[in-house]
Amino acid sequence: MNSSTMQMDRPKGLKLSDLLVTILLSLVIGVVYHFWGSVNDLFKPLFFQADELLYGMWFLASTLAALLIRKPGVALLAEVAAAHVEILFGSEWGLQLAIYGVAQGLAAELIFALFRYRKFSMGVAALAGMASGLGSFLVDVYYGYVTDYTTWMIVFKYVMRLISSAVLAGYLAYALTKALEATGVTQLLRPVTAKDYEALDHD
């Protein structure tokens, strides 16, 4: 059986192992999310909305999980699960984090769906990260967090968030995936075929 056949025969639905790995990954990233706020605070005094340069880290769960497992629903599940880990840690944002998790995870999911879960390049990862950033913006608008901002402040704030989303949730997730591919760890998640490497290497 050649690699192309193996790729075609791979089950499309989520298996129990996929769910467990996604949840475990989300637990780890959820802990990172919890402590990332302290890192953010270090940037705030630098200049107006400087912490937005780090905001993309909060979208990492969706893109990284999707790049690793490559099945429908994983991006959404991972981001929602990571948000709930934050909630369990007693985040001041409480259940609002669940709303953010759904919006951000769903936005990333839509990008991977747009490419029919067949392309997982650096460019696609960056787009998914930026989509998550857009999802967070929509929730910010819903809760009225930008009503006191002037137009230039909104543009400045969210352009930086989109850039951060592309870098941290996109390029970083892609780099982590490539590193794990090189170690062979992802063989436990899915058989790595020539098409997998092609999906990562081509935009």
C-alpha cells in the first residue's frame, strides 16, 4: 500500500485517541494561557496597547491542535477546552472566556474548512490565527469593550492583534508542528505520509 492510499484511507471522523490528545493538549495550553496574562502585563507599560503584540498566544490551542490532528472540529474543541482550563484556574473573566473560546475556535475552524482540511501550510496556519483574532474582536464589540475607543485606536489595537495572531498562533504553531514531525512523535497521532509533508511545506 503506497502513501497516497494510506492518506486516503485515514478515518475522517474523530477517534477517542484524537479527543484525548486534543484535550491533553488543551490542558497544557490552558495552563500557558493562565500564566500568559503575567507576561502580557510586562508589555503594557511600553506603549499604548503594547500587550496586543502578545495577544495571539491565546489562539494557539486551535491552530496547533488542527495542524497536529488535521480533522474537522479539532480547532474548535481545543480552543473551547483551553478556555475552560482558564476558567477552572479562576480567571477574572469567568464564563466570558467560554464565549471567546467558541468564537476564536470556530473562526480558526472555518479557515481549515475553507481548505477542506487538506492544506496545513504556514500560510493557512497564519490565516487561521488571524481569523481567531477577528473572532475575539467580534466578541469585544459584543461586550462593548471598544465603545470608548476612537477609530484610530481601534485600528491600531486590532492590527497589532492580527499581526500577533499570525505570528504566535500561526507561524509558531506551524514551527512547533514541524518540530514534532521531525521527532516522530506525531506518528502516535497519525501516520505521516508524503502528502502530510507536502501539506506543510507548500502555501
